[in-house]
Amino acid sequence: MSVVAVQAEALLDPASGETTRGGVTVLIENGRISKRGARRQVTAPKDAVTVDAEGLTLLPGLIDCHVHLGSPGTGLNLGERLATPSSLDILTCVESCRKTLAAGFTSVRDAGGAPQGVRMAVERGFFPGPRMMLAIQILSQTGGHADSLFPCGASVPLMNVPENPPSVVDGVEPMRRRVRELIRAGADWIKLCTSGGVLSPGDAPHHATFTLEEIRAAVEEAATQGRQVMAHAQANAGIKNALKGGVKTIEHGIWLDEDAIEMMLDGDRRLVPTLVAPQWVIRHAENGRMPAYAAEKGRAVVADHSESIRQAIEARVKIAFGTDTGVGPHGSNAEELLLLNQLGLEPLECIRSATLVAADTIGLGGRAGCLDEGAFGDLVGVAGDPLEDLDQLAKAENVRLVVKGGETVKAA
Amino acid sequence: MSATAVFGDALLDPETGDTARHAVVVVEDGRVSAAGARDGIRVPAGAEKVDAEGLTLLPGLIDCHVHLRSKGTGRDLGEWLATPPSLWVLQTVPAARKTLEAGFTTVRDAGGAPSGVRLAIERGIMPGPRTVLAVTALSQTGGHTDQHFACGADIGVKLPDVPETVVDGVEPMRRRVREVLRAGADWIKLCTSGGVLSPNDSPRRADLVDGQIRAACEEAAAQGRSVMAHAQATEGIKNALVGGVATIEHGIWLDDDCCELMLDGKRALVATLVAPLWVLRHAEAGRMPEWATAKARSAVEDHKRSFQRALEAGVTIAFGTDTGVGPHGSMGEEFLLMHQLGMDPLRCLQSATTVAARTIGYPGVGTLKPGDWGDLIGVRGDPLQNLELIAKPDNVKLVVKGGEVVKAA
């Protein structure tokens, strides 16, 4: 039996919102939390390996409910895309995984692109990375957000993986079959685009895509195998179709209205805002690394996006932390905390969105994002009090310690 | 400008076998600017100093035959069937790291690793050696790289950026070679005989006897590339040599005529003596199908005799291991096998440095002359007195690639 004792100054429990100070210990046995609290109350066994985190405040490892590990996050340069072989797309995940973990994100949901080989490789220790729930492939209708066909006639997907099923599907019966194929390919989540998006060449974010019947069919098929559906949903009608069809999470949610918010509250749905994503589209555009059509769409949505999320926060819709990282660079995920806070989410709620709520949302409730006995021994350590200063988490360099399953993966 | 100065006890020049005492190697912007005894060399101010006291420095080693995409832990077909293509690509991550940490700073991948692996290493996404790639190993239907099994399943790893392995006929071969070159190949790999790890063939049978070899060599040459031949059967070796290949891989049943052809055309033998040993070791661990084990057993003694014949005839022998059959990082064992069969230590070392560099055609590796890549390793003692120092990865205490320390004791 291997026991790790992490010794730190303070411990923030997102569940209670309480911070224990003056010396704390978290014991991790065989990768799982076994005990934690004030140092005098927690006795470490003699053979425990001590992780010295003196001076740091510990909290559960962070969780991002919307990343794309297969995209490097350095902007979209179509010339570069055309010159990138499939194998390099796959190997891009190596660097993304490392940076994600080093920023304190010990679990993620990949919203499409990363194949199951990436999860297998991390589990086998080929390279360090977070725990992951995978959507495998993004589904959209012909001409929708996941259709990579350009007017020249070439299809240039954002990630090109041999074992991922195709992204374009039309019709109820083909949808059922495609969902079955995705689950066969290792999907934990089904990702549908119920509206257009920003980075795709042929669609508009304010148009709904997929019929309600197609969405319902996907939700049903997912449910029969214990999976849920996440919806890239920006247009108001697309959000409502998704909610009516039974999806669990609304991604982006650029044009929510009162009706949509009410539907979310009634049905215990989750909103994954990804506020930082359009910011990165604009930043990349300023550096000349974004096609004009995407930059234009990014600029057009950003103000409405903020307003929409502000309303949802006010109405107390459950906000699960998600960033669409892969649009922005891996490791920069936590900037989203600052944006959520600016729109009215209290610091403790911001932290909960990236721990408790995120875990519960993606299917890791009680196992990640908390300090419960038996939960994964995933911790981060920061130098100050994150409730006083969200920058402690928001900047990757401020995250001094990252522990995953009791193993130190980053130490200052 | 970034500069690194590595201070070692001694510097061994594999070209001559000479050793300079109290040595320093200065690397500027990735390339050697000076190497030799310290008193004759001015180290630039501001150079990062690497302390390799107690170590003998020598150029980074080169393996002319590896498969970075294969794990090297034996062949378990159940496991294979459960492995998605992306995992095959990601298996190159630990393979490349272990290769580098064993002191091999350059390799020729003999098939399987796609061009993205080279790009990922060049871009710093993962540590690894300099790579020269064959991308796809080509064979005929039913040949060494046809992964069609009797049940009807084809279990070949399908990657979008790796062309198909099976090709029949002269014109299709020309087209396929063009496709492989388009996919980023530096070498063309042909299987001119059957092999051990393939289900449908015999290593004693010659393949591609219909003019495909010559066509492939012509097409490769038209774009400045050479051809390496997986060639075990005597006829397969001869056909390959007559057809114009540059290197014979494995060469299990060489005869005197083969040796003569090799000497005439200045071809190199890449023996991979350690590969059949690993097949047998994996078999003992229950991780090798019976048909492969039987084929390896039937070849291993002849393989050694063939190597000795080539050595005595003065054939150029370039270091290569087929690692990916055996585990990555274990390549140095080949030095011991070559030595046991009569190769002297300096020639052993040359086979993995100067000779290997010339064989694979990679400029600036295998020596530490000014302008060469700053790739070097450090071992505790004189490897010419004790080949174990480069035969075991743990004995390689320091690895520097392009002036950057990638492993330090």
C-alpha cells in the first residue's frame, strides 16, 4: 500500500467553502484521498511519502468541461492545417495533456477530436495528462459547425483521426447509427451541434441546426447506453431545441433568453459558458492567425455572449466550468474564472464551477472536484487564498503544486 | 546564440579510436564548434557548462533499423486487436524517449512511424532522436507486411498519413513509392523475402521477384532516395542487391555470392542480431504466436553464421537492431552480439557512429567535428575496453542532443 501525505498551510474545501488554516495534511492511499484536515488531527503513517507543500493552500484538482486536446490552441492557420499530417494531430495531444495538467486541471471533458487512444496512453503512463471524458467526434448536419468542407471542394477537419467516426450526419436513422458508432469508438459523451459556430466556414452561430427529431434520437440512443449529450448551442432556437430534445449541457449558450433559462433551471441542465473562447479568436486574429470569416464571427458574438451568461448567472443556472481550450492555448484554461467573476459569479462559486459542479456535470461526482474520502487524490496548491484572489488559480504559473492520484506531477 | 560546453575526462573519436584526455566539447546553436583537449580550446564566455567529470564523451549513437511505433513487448494478438490506430501513434512517445535516453540520438525507422513523429520531435512536442523514416514497409500480397489473417481480418494499422503496405506489380510499385515519398519518406523499405513476425510467409522465400525491386529503386533514385531491403532468404538478398538496394536488413542466409555483390556495390549489412533473440524471449514470456517463434528458432544460428561470413568478407556492417521487436532503449545489446561473433570493439562502435551515419546518409552525425550536430553521450570508462558501457542504457550517464542535455546522471 502506498501512502502519500501532502503537508500544506491551508486546505480549501469547495463543498463547505471553509478554509482550514495553520497547517493541514491530506493523506492519499493508493491514489485516493483517505483523510484530510488540520495537521494535529491527521496522523500520517510512518512509511508515508511526504509531499512538502508548506505555505500553500490546497484545493481539489480543477476540472474543465470543454476542451479540445487535439487542437494546439495557437490559432487557425489554414495553410498550416493543410500541411499537418494526421499523426501530428494525434501527437499534439501529448503537449496539450502536459500543459493542461501543469495548469492544475486534473480532469477534463474533451468536446471532440481526441480519440480514445489518448486516454489509453495517459492511463498507461506513456505521457502525463489529466483524467478524461471523451466526446470523440463532434456531430453536425451537412453545412453545420462540424462540416469542414471548404468551397474549393476539400475537407479540412480541425483534427484528423482514423478511428473517429465521421462528423457530418443527417436524418434520424443515420443519427442513431452514428451515435452507436461513437460509443463503440469510446465516447463517454455525445456532442451535437444544435447551432452554427464561429470557427466553421459555412454556417452562422445564430442559426439552429439539426431537427428536434434528430436531437431526440441522439439523446435516446445515448441514454440507452448510459451516456448523455452535450450541445454546442449558440443560437437561441438551437439552445431551445437542444433543451427540448433532452441534452444535459449547453455549451457556449451565446443567445440565451428567459425561456431558455427557465428550461435549464427546470430540467437541471448545466451551462458551460466558454467565455474565453471568442476572446482567443479575436487575439489570434490580431496575430494574423485566424481566417477572416472566423474573426468576424468571433467579434460579432462577444458582447451578446457576456450578456447571455450574465443573465444565466443572475438566474442561478448551474454553471459548469468550460473553456473550449484548443481555441486558446492549453494551460491558459483558468482565465475563464476571471471572466465568470466579472459577470457576477462569486469567487467561491467560480471555484465550485470548476470542481464540484464540473465533476457532477461530467459524471465524476464524488470522485473528482471534492475532498471526500475515496475521491481521486487530485490536488492543486497555490501560494495565496484563491477566494481572495482568483489570479492564484487563473494563471498557470501561480499553480505551484499539482498532484494526480497521489503522484506529484508539478512542484515549484 | 546559445552555447554549451561539456567537460569530460576524455573524448573518444570513433573514426580513429583515439582518445583525448581532459576534453571539452563546445556546442553553439546546436552544432559542434570545437572538440578536443581543453588546453587547446577557448570556451566562449557565457557558455552553459555541463560537468561530465569522470565520463568519456563520444558521439551520440545511431541505430539504422528501429520501429518506433511498436512497443517491443512481444506480440499479443488480443492486445493488438484492442489497440486503436491513435494509440499506435502515441506509442512512439515513450519509444522515442527511451531511445534517446539509451544514447541513440539518431535512428532510421524501418517502417511504421509516420512523418508526424519526426515533426513532433522537431517541434519539441516530445523528446526523441533525429529520425530518418521509411514510413511504410512494402511487401507483396502474402508477404512480410501483409497483415491478412486466415479468419479474413486484416489487422494492419491504418493511418491516414501512412500509405498501404501491400503492393503487387511493377506499375503499382512505382506509384506506391511515389506515395510513400509524398508521405515524407527518406528511405524506401522493401521486403524482398518473407519474415518472422508475419503470419503467411517464410523467411526462406524470395518475394517481389517480378521486377518490382528495380522499379522501386529507380523511382527512389529519381527523387534522391535509396532503398533498404528486408532480406533474409539468399535469393531475396541477391535479388535486392541486383535490383539496386543500398542496405540489406537482417541478411540471415547470406552466401559468398551475396557478400561479393555487397562488396562490389559498396552496400551495407544491417544485421539486427538481437531481433530473433527477442522473439524467443517474448515467446518464453508467452507473448509471441507459435508460428513466429518457430520461424525465429529456425533462423537464429544461421543468422550468426551469415554475420560472420559477411564480417570475414569485409562487408560494411551498419548497426541496426529492429528494436520495436525488442524493447526500446535495449538496442546496445547488439554491440555485445556483434563482438561475440568476432567484430572488434572499435568496429562495433564505428558501425553505430561513422558507418551508420554514412549508411543512412544523415549529415553531421556520428562524429564530433566542427559543424556536426552537438549530439554526444558520456559513459564511465573506455567503451573500447568494455562494450557494456554502451550496451546497457543505465551505463549511458549523459546524453546531449543538439547541445541540450536530455539525460544526466
